[in-house]
Amino acid sequence: MTTSALSSRELTELVEAQKVERVLYDYAYYLDMNQPDDLAALFTSDCYVAYGPDFGAEGRDAYRKTLDGIGTFFTATSHHVSNVVVDFDEEMRSATVRSVLYAWHQYTKEGKPDGHFFGQYHDVLVRDDEHGWRFTRRELRAAGVVDFHVKKQIPIGRASA
Amino acid sequence: MTTSALSSRELTELVEAQKVERVLYDYAYYLDMNQPDDLAALFTSDCYVAYGPDFGAEGRDAYRKTLDGIGTFFTATSHHVSNVVVDFDEEMRSATVRSVLYAWHQYTKEGKPDGHFFGQYHDVLVRDDEHGWRFTRRELRAAGVVDFHVKKQIPIGRASA
Amino acid sequence: MTTSALSSRELTELVEAQKVERVLYDYAYYLDMNQPDDLAALFTSDCYVAYGPDFGAEGRDAYRKTLDGIGTFFTATSHHVSNVVVDFDEEMRSATVRSVLYAWHQYTKEGKPDGHFFGQYHDVLVRDDEHGWRFTRRELRAAGVVDFHVKKQIPIGRASA
């Protein structure tokens, strides 16, 4: 393999993929730190967010409202994001991203066992010169949960046999 | 540090490492989605796979057979791969890869507690122009397990004192 | 986006970030393999390490001493590092790094339940031509723990409401 095999497109994708990954990691960080305003700023104003089939929001303002109360509902959370796969569109203005999540939740309510979430994020991020990369679509799908407070999940769609 | 310090080799390794990582993440994805044919396609025809000292396969066809039944054995799995370290050979035709795995397993059998696997993947991938990077060797070693169905593991080789 | 938008600085950061990440992953590997001398070699001689408010070390020699006994205290550990974010200084001689940790611990003491740690690493690494990147500061902060042996943690600083 010679250098000439390296296209500028490949290098540009590497640089931008790292920036995209960082948005995912900042999201996890702000969530665990309970900084809902910083979380909401990672989304476009016309974003779509789905945490479950009956639990989501259209638009950043509505999404921000769903974050009210998480500060008192959990005493702690820890979000671990891995297996990140990024695909760009031709103009590198949007990125389709798949990742895996293991999240641990400690509830404020006494006696409630810790909740565990195992699943996938399916995201679309868009880029503009002012804000860089931001989520325009974020959907959380569950492989499975243990003692988790949200009862209905969007399944990952595992083949049944 | 100036630009001239950046060799084309370093950039090529970055680009190829990202492709190698993607094969690891696609493996985890297909496993959790229960898509055994897509899984097998990530391996070379002469691959060697070891999930345990008494549990593995030589060749893609034999490996594919070991995947029969996982669709009914588990109701769900979730594979989280991180700490990925990639080393290439001189010609960049093969890659030696070490990563860490946390895997959660929910069994079909009623009353069977969830199984947890903590360990390492030790892989060799090879590249050809037709298929890109594929596993030619994949070995799973266990740091430890909790309520896991496979009783004998390949140990990571932790120093004893 | 055209190629000319790609600065050599961005490419250099990518290359160096990968090397920095590897130090984090080697640390986790040596810890799980119980190789304390290899662990200590990842630190500068004047490093500062904090595992808790009352549990840390100043200098590599003192840090090395804190590792004595882990070989008999645990039968196994598994450290999963993800969400790695790297920021470099202007001259690329130091890197400030944030990452997330899920660590599983199996104790030697009979009947002691497995310990789980969920939290963040906050690191500073420095680079010299002889050793490459090494930790000069490593601080472990806890989102929360379950059945963990260290009772007092440095908190991540989650906002309270």
C-alpha cells in the first residue's frame, strides 16, 4: 500500500468522525453530570429524539423539557458508549452513526434496585459552520434491560431464530 | 512538532485501523442482531475461532455451524467492545488486534440468571482487495464470568501474585 | 468540504490522539494482567495519581508501592475504558484526557461479592522523544460503586438538581 492510495476524502472522514464521536461522548458526560442545558445544546432546534416508543420529543425545546426532573430521579448514572460506526453523506454535511450503550442507573427512591440498560444508539448528526456537528435525530433501542424504570423499549430488532 | 513529522505510514495506519475497528464492531452488531450469515462473512474461509479451550472451529463453514441455535438459546445479548489496540505488519496486509469485551446474555431458559462475560479478544485480520479486512483468527479469553453457560474459558493469563 | 480545509494540525492531532488512547488501553491491560512494573512504566517519575480522596501517590516510586498486593487482593479485574476525549496544548507536548470507566472486580476473599466501579478518568499525559506519551496526572472519579472495597471516592461532581 502506497501513500497515493490515501485519498483526502479518507483523511477528512477520519478528522470529522473524531468530532462526531466527541458529540456522543459529550452527551454521555453531560447526562451523567446532570447538565441538561449543555445536553440540549448538542441538538438542532428541529431534532427528533426517541428514548422509547412512547417516550421522546420533537424539537430541542420539547426535548429539553423531558430532561426536567432527572436531577432528582437519579442519584447517579453512568453511560458507556462503544462500538461507534460513522457513515457520512457525499457532501459530509450529515453523518449516520450507530453505537452501543451500557448504562447504569442508581435511583433516588429508596430500595429501588439499580437499573441496567443494554442497547444501541442510532443517530443522525448534521454539521454547520456555526455549531459543528449536532444531533438532528437520536433513537435509543434496547437489546434488553434489568430493573429499568422505562417499561416499553424500542427493540433492536434481533432476528428471532 | 511540525507537519513533516507526519509520515504517510502513520496516516495510512490511522485510516486502516478505523476499518479494522469497524469489523470488530460489525461482529458485535451481527451477534446481537442474531445474523449468523453476516457474522460468518466477516471471516476468511480458512479462519480459526476459539471461544474456549474446548469450543471453537477451524474454517468458516465449521464456524458457521457453531452459530446454529444461538437464535433460540438467547433471547438477547449485548456485546461492548472497547480498549481496541491495532498493530499492522510491514506491508499492511495483516493486523494484530487486542480489545476488551463486556458481554451481557439473557437466556431463553426460564429462571436462568443473566450471564456476564468479562475478557479480551485477541484477533488477527487480513486484508485483500476484494473483501477488505476480515478475521483470520479470533480468540476470546476470559478475565472472569458470572453465571455464564460456557464453563471452561481460555484465561487471559493474569499473573498470579 | 474540500481537502484544503484539512490542516496538518488536525492530522497530527489524530495521529497523536491514537497514541494517547493506547496508553490508556495499555494501563487497563496491565492492570487486568497484574503486571505492576509495566503499569508504573506508563507514568512519569513525578506523576500524581489519585484513586480516592485518601488513596493516591505522588511520584512513580510511591505509585508503584500502592500496586503491591493487588495480585493477591483480586482474583480478577476487568477494566473497560470508553468515551475517550483528548485535548492537546498548543505545542502538543501535553494532552488533557477524559474517559469513562466500568470496572469489574472479583475478590480473593471468599463470599465477598464482586465489586463494580462506574466513573471517569481525568488524565494529563506528557510526551517526550524518549518515552512517548506517559501519565503525569491520573485521577479517578466515581459516578457510583456497587460492593466496592474502597469506601470513599472522588465524586464526578454531578449537579444535584
